[in-house]
Amino acid sequence: MKITVIGCGYVGLVTGGCLAAVGHHVTCVDNDPKKIIALEAGHIPIYELHLEEVIAACRKDGRIKFSGDLPSAIQEGEAIFICVGTPPLENGEADLSAIDSVARIIAAEAHGPKLVVEKSTVPVQTGQQLKRALEVYGRKSGAHFRVVSNPEFLREGTAVLDFMHPDRIVVGVEDEAAAKQMREIYAPILDRKFKCPVHPQGCPAGEKPHYLVTTINSSELIKHACNSFLALKISYANVLADLCERLGGNIEEVTRAMGMDPRIGPFFLKAGIGFGGFCLPKDLQAFVALARRAGVDFSLLREAENVNKDRIEQFLAKIRRALWVLKGKQVGLLGLTFKANTDDIRFAPSIDLIRKLLAEGASLRAYDPEAMERTRETFPQVRYADPYEVADKADALLIVTEWEEFKKLDWARVRDSMMRPLVFDGRNLLDPAKMRELGFEYQSIGRP
């Protein structure tokens, strides 16, 4: 099938690349000329495991191309996936101006039947507004539009794996024909009949994905409901970690036992300095705003948001207690991205942490495998270096992201180079007993 993907961000590039990888002919279009030029030259503007190889293979086979010509891309595509940004407004609601703008162009340029798929995370009833906009602005073209909600459940760092091996594919439709067409698009994945770029030697055995057909409104609610619940679990684990610190418990022992209960599960019970990224904070705010507008008091989620916002301040309080005065102190940061295996620093805890440390007069060095150049644009006054330079003569070292390579550092060398062997582990990445054996003052989250 000929598919057009509008938006070459995280969701758009993964969606376009993976749909091309399973056999479709995909045109990815964006209104940023620099991004299109880079993509045409083979440069992928984001770091995502396997994505560069997937897109390179599809470009070689002629199954994917990049363009800045939106009208032509709309005319070519039988199905149009909308993957544009929906950033938060000041009141927490999602900014849908990009969706509206794209809808007008689709309506004006389409000359035949089109399946229009909202892939961007949007508040409930956006599909109805999208359908109305297409009808209103497309009345002269005579084109027929079917609108589908198809939320993405991609985790940055494992997005290609998640797309190729989803646990469920949700499609919100208004008629059986749209559901059938979406089933055709996803058939290679649903039937596991594709060459997997993640498992070149063959995919592991497992259940086939569930294909869930719902109403458009339900589909839109599902994505926000999922992300909000995950945020709730993380905040619960963080409050529980605070309780463990006060009462002498070990958060990892507690959450491990909790996770063995099949009603709870082990995922997203990891205590730390809070969640970040572009999805969870944004979607949580949008869902709270949506509930407020609908007259439903979702104070439970507001409290989860408040807990998350307070994590950095609590982490800083530990640092202040140990260092007494931050002004003039040399502080090193290991990790800048909101999670490992991505280059995304949007809403990352590191950003708020750096801002507060600089405001108190600390001198900062930082290292991250993928995000130093991105962070430098915001904080040029921070010195960016390798991990051992970051630790050199430091009064304290902060672990901010759970990159696996930090476990493999020569921590004896780190200890010897520091002014004071003081480590604050915001991700509970290292073993407390081993760090103490090495002679570190070591503090983590919710562990004695």
C-alpha cells in the first residue's frame, strides 16, 4: 500500500520506517527543509536503536522516501498517517494547531478516497473534530475521508522493537471498511510475516499481537489512560521510596515483592528522581485538563504530577545536606537524557537539575553518550566531557540517567580522581555494598 506519513519526528520516523520495512511504500513528509535534506542524505536526526539500519535498508530497496512537498505526498498516499507534535499549552491542554493545519491541507489536496489516521497522541473527540474539518474544508474537492484513531505505544529506546512486536494494535473506527483497511496495513505484523530488523536470526516465539477495534473516542482515551496509569505507578514507587528511607526499608525489596503479584506487575515500579520525556508529563497534564473540562475531578493524577515535580527538589536537598554549600562546588552529572538508549532531553530531570544547580552557583561538568550537543544548546556554560573528566576533582557525582555503560566504569579510578568520593545515584543503578567497599559515600533512592 502507498502510505504517507506527515511529520518526521520520533513517531513519524519510526512509523514510516517500520511500515516500509514490512513491505509498504512510504513517503515521509515534513515542513522543515533542513530535516528533509538531512534525511535524504541518509542522516537520521534522532538516536533510536535499529532505526538507522531500518531506514537505510528501505531507502536502498526504494520503499521509503522523504519529501517537503506535502500536497504531492497527500495525493500519492492511499493512507495518511498524521504524526505531528501536540505540545502542551500553558493550561496543560494539548496544542492541536498542527493537526488542524494538516487537516486543511489534506482536505484541499486529496482527490480521491483517503484513510486518515491520527497517530499523534490527542485528547478524546479530536477524531470527531478532524473528521468535521476534513468534511468542511474538503467539500469542493469531493474526496471521501475515513478517519481512524491508531494510538502509538512506542517507548523511546525500544521503539522499533515495540512497533514490530506490539502486544496490541488499537484502531478506533466508525465503519467496518476502515477497520479492514487498517488490518491490511498491519497484516505483516499481525501475522508475523516480515523480516525483522531487530531479530535477523528469527523472532522469538510468542503470542501474536491483539488487534483491538474500538470507537474513535475509546481509542483516543486508551493512550492517555495508559500513560497516566504508568505515571501513577512511578509516582507511587517514589513516595514508597521516601517511606523506605524514613523507616529503614529497601524500596527494591518492596517493589520486587509487589511486582510478583500478577495484579500489579513489576513494570514502572522503579524509584528514582522522577519521570520525564515528551510523553508521560505531557499526556498526564493533558488528561488532567481533559477531565477538568469534562467536569470530572481527577485529583489522583494531579497528585501524581505533584509528586514527580518534587523529586528534583528532594534530590537536591540530599546534595545540599552533604555539601553544605553548593556555590563554588564542582559537581559532575552522568546522564542527561530522560532515559537510557535515546537522545531525548525533553522534560528530562537533568534539565531542571542543571538549572537549579547553576542558580546556586555550582560549577558543572556533564557526560551523556548521545545528548551532550543537544544539552549544550540550552546550557553552554556547562562543561561537557568524558566520564572520567567529569569526575576529576569533583565534590560530588550525580547519576541522572540509567545508561548501562555507567555500571562498567572503573569506579576505583573515579574514586581516586574525585575531590570527595561522594556519589548520588538518582536511578539506583549501582550496588550500595560495592560502592561502600570501594570507599564511596554513596546515597541512592529508598535504599539504606
